[in-house]
Amino acid sequence: MSDRPIIEIRGLRKVYRVGKVEVPALRGVDLDVPPGEFLAIVGPSGSGKSTLFHIVGGLTPPSSGTVRVQDQDVAAMTDAGRTNLRKTCVSFVFQKFNLLPNLSARDNIAIARHIAGLNHDPDPKFEEVLALLGIANRLDHKPAALSGGEQQRVAIARAIVTHPAILLADEPTGNLDSENSRVVLGVLRDLNERLGQTILMITHNPEAAAFAHRTVHMRDGRIVD
């Protein structure tokens, strides 16, 4: 791992407004994530972990503080800049699989490369990724013919097929049973250990967090451990 953080956060604050009322979601967060780390952020609902996730991923701007992702100042970006960040630097895996029901698993994965403008370039790592995910023999099936665990593994393949610097996973096992949860978390760990994929995962589940290198605990908009 490099000593220079791939994610560097200082004094991060986010305040939402509900009418005339200010609701603080983040209250001065400092965090460094080195390249190649698998980091879990754990906390109850309302702890600020989802807001932190959305800011790092360029989905929402901060109120104040600095956020640097691959040495890019996210806080200073325009909407167009954050859109470009999501296209070129970060990818997402959510609790809901968000697969297109009328497309095969193969086409659900391919559409990500098309959006990123990479559909005409060969991908030498694609077969290795499919082998890690264990879905090589399921690519011609539509989502309805796949188990929940298989659908989430297709969603992971779609997220990493563009080779993002950072994979952001939001409760990736929230819709899975315990057996499929272990499979998916094992896949994330393999991607991290064998391909060096930087992963930031938010979860409320300590058992899921145990698959990561490091766990950060949040409460009331702050990192507490």
C-alpha cells in the first residue's frame, strides 16, 4: 500500500435543512484511506455513515471541510465534476441490486463499460474477475433466473468492470441471507486481496465489518473509534 491516502477527509461537515431547521449529519470528520485498503464504516441509523458515503462518491456536496479522492478536491467540484468522478474514479454497490430485468447478466455488466466509453476496449482482467465472482456460467441468465447472491455478484462485476480506483459498497448484504452474505463478503475480500481493489463499505453489521482490514465506528455524525 502507498503511504499517500486515496481518500483524505479533514473537518468534514454536512448540514441538511428541513424548513428553517438545520439538521447536522456530519460534525467534523477526519479520515484517511490508503490505496488497497478494505475499510468498513459501522454505525446505527443516523450516525452519518451514509452521508459520508454519498459525499465521498460525489453524490452530494459537503457543507464544509475538505474531501480529496485520488487527489481530486470533491468539495470544490461542480455537479459536472462530481459526475465525472463517478464515471472515472468510483463505482457503487448498493443493498438493492438495481439490475435491468430485461437484460442478461452479461449485458448488465457490459452496459457499465458502454457508459464509461470503454465498450470497444478489450478487458484482460474480465475473465479473472468472473472467476473470482463465480458467475462465469450464469452470464446468459436474466436477473429473475439468478439467486439473490448471484444478482449481487453481477452487480459487483458491473461496478468493477470499469476498473474504478475505489469501490463504495452500501450495505451490500442487506438483502441477502446469511449464507449468501458470507459469499458476497468473501468475494469483496478476494477482490481486495487478489486485485488490490480499494473498498469502502458501510454496514450496521459487525459480522460483515469483520471481513474488512479496518473498522471505523460512527455515532452522531462523528468517528468515535
